[in-house]
Amino acid sequence: MSDFEFASPGYFWILLVMAPMVVWYVFKERESRADMQYSSLRVFRGIKRGTRARWRHVLFAARLSGIALLVVALARPRSSNSWQEYESEGIDIMLALDISTSMLARDFSPDRLEASKEVATKFIIERPRDRIGLVVFSGESFTQSPLTTDHAVLINVMKEIKSGMITDGTAIGMGLASAINRLEDSPSKSRVIILLTDGVNNRGSIAPVTAAELAKTFGIRVYTIGVGTMGEAPYPVNTGYGIVLQQMEVEIDEEILTRIADMTGGRYFRATDNQKLEQIYAEIDQLEKSRIEVKHFSKKDEKYFPFALAGLLLLVAELLGRYALSRKIP
């Protein structure tokens, strides 16, 4: 069969042993003699042959069939007609997430930071083959998780992120540099940074363009995402009477973010609401999947077990029939 093959066909030579077994059995049947001899068998012509006389031929056939099936099992039959598609190499991805206090603005539901965490978590779940890490930044940057395939741990780390964990501000260059530092020694051929921010670089010792040049040197693509509505956004302000929402101007340095993306072969996106942010991550997901080498291979499914089981059952049945039903003792 075109969809069937044997890994060890040499075992089929064992079947040649069955030919002498058949010859020996036929010869033995012809040469068998009765213990009592009669001058004429005319008186026995009306007597039908007993069931046990025919049963021994069935037992011999069962023995041959059992041996043949065991030989087939030894030859390791396997199917080769099922194909699988797999990604030959995953991508190393660092997420650089702005956690400055401005990420608490309520133009996203429930706010920019929580919306960004939720969408990033979904992105992580849908890329099981990739190593993904996480850097957070505001006035300074910090690696929350190095590159890992343990996405359950990474998602738990993501859940614990809160604004105010580190000094406030927006150090885009520092956040990008920290992500680059985690990727520069990566052996992967495809390395990516997804940087998300809602502000203008105002802190840190590394300029965003300098960090972008470094990413370009290491062959790291950077996708930048500006988060925030156009115009103004409601921002929670803590007063003596509790938290009050005040309209504040949305300031995103789109020029710098676009330049970073262009320099490194990535793209800049602007997210103005939750739905748009989800669409951006979905688009990045598709862009990066297209860069992975895809191979096809024939999946080999081992099929020897049914043959081995059937062969053993036939041999056991032959033994039971020979020693129990036929009452034959060697």
C-alpha cells in the first residue's frame, strides 16, 4: 500500500521457515498409520469423520498465522500518509511596557495599563512556541521576566504589574535598551521587541534613537505602540475628597516612535481604544508568523502492536486447542 511501509523488512526472511513446516506437516499426515489395520474399510464408509480430526488442521493454520503476524510486527509496519506542519524555529520576543502613572488614564477600559496587560497576555497565550520576556519602564527600567517558554509564569508576572512599582517618568530609551540587553545574546534568527508607551521620553540616560541604533546593530526589529486617544483623556487625580477624574492632554512622541520602528525594520501603531490595541497585537502576530520557516514532514505512526497482539493470541489459542481440546500430550 502506498501509505504503508516497513522499517525493518529484513525480518520477512523468517517467513521462509514456514515452507518446510508446511511440507513436514503434509508429509506427516500422509505417512500417519493407524494402530489397528483392517483388510477392508467398507464397513466404515458411512461414518463421518470426527470434528477433532479436522480440528488439528485448524490449529496448524492458527500456528502458521500467528508466526506470520509476529514476523510482520518485527518488521515494524508504520503509516506514512499523515502530514504535520510545524514551525522550525520560534521567535524571541521582549515586551517593553510603560507603567508610568499616565498609564492609569481611563480612555481605555478599565485603564491603559490593565488593557495593555490583558491584550499582551492574550498575545503570549497564542504564541506557545516562542520565548517571550518582559521589561517594564517608567522613570527607569526593570526586567520583570527574562526570555522564557514557561508562559504560565510569565502571565502570572504580568498580572502583578502595577503603576508606581518604580520611579515615575517615561524613559523610553532605557526601556528599549533593557529589552535589547535581553536579546543581544539570543541565538534565534528572529528577535523582536514590542514597545508600548503613552508618553514622551523625559527620563533616563539613554536617548530612544541611540537605543534604536543599538537594536539595528543587533538585527532586532522593534514594533512601537502609542497608547492614548486623540486630544484629551480622563485621568484619576487623588484629592482630599477622593479620586477625581480630570481631563488631561494626551502627549505621545509619535515622531520618535515611528523613527525607532523605521530604523529597525518594524512598524509604528497608534492604539486609541481597547479594540484597536487588540487589532495591533493581532497584526504583529501575523507579521511575525510570516517570518518563520515552515517545513512539512511525513509523520510515521507505528502500527506493529495490532499485529503482535493478534499473533500472540493465535499462538495461545493454538496451544490451548492442542493441549486442552485435542488432549494431545507431546
